Amino acid sequence: MNITGHDLILACSAIGAGLAVIAGIGPGVGQGYAAGAAAAAVGRNPGAKGDITSTMLLGQAVAETTGLYGLLIAFLLLFVQPLT
């Protein structure tokens, strides 16, 4: 088995892309927790539904950027190979 430098770069890029996509787990858990807490808050105080919903959506948008950055890095590692 003869592994060249080019093969090693491609393999490491694939492994790095897989690790970068794992960054999507955190935002998923955080958004689920935020939605559950917001539903409980609306259940306790239905009059504040608009404020709770807008705050929850803003927080989820900020949390989602982490997953999108991970996906962007994965695409860069898989399809843009400057060392080859």
C-alpha cells in the first residue's frame, strides 16, 4: 500500500470535514432546549407570547450560525483543495 502526499491531504480533508459537521449537534440541542423553555414560558404567561417568541427566534438564529460555519468549513475542506 503506497500512500502519497496527495492521498494523505484528501484523507485529512475528509476527516476534518466530518469533524466540522459535528458542530451542528450543539445548535440542534440548544435550539430544542430554547423552544421547550419558550413553550413553558408561554404556558405560564400567554400574554407575553410575542415577546417570548421574538426573543427565542433571535437566540435560535444566533445559535444556528455555529452550525452554518461548521458546514461552510466542511464544504471548503471537501471541495477547495489549495495544496493539491
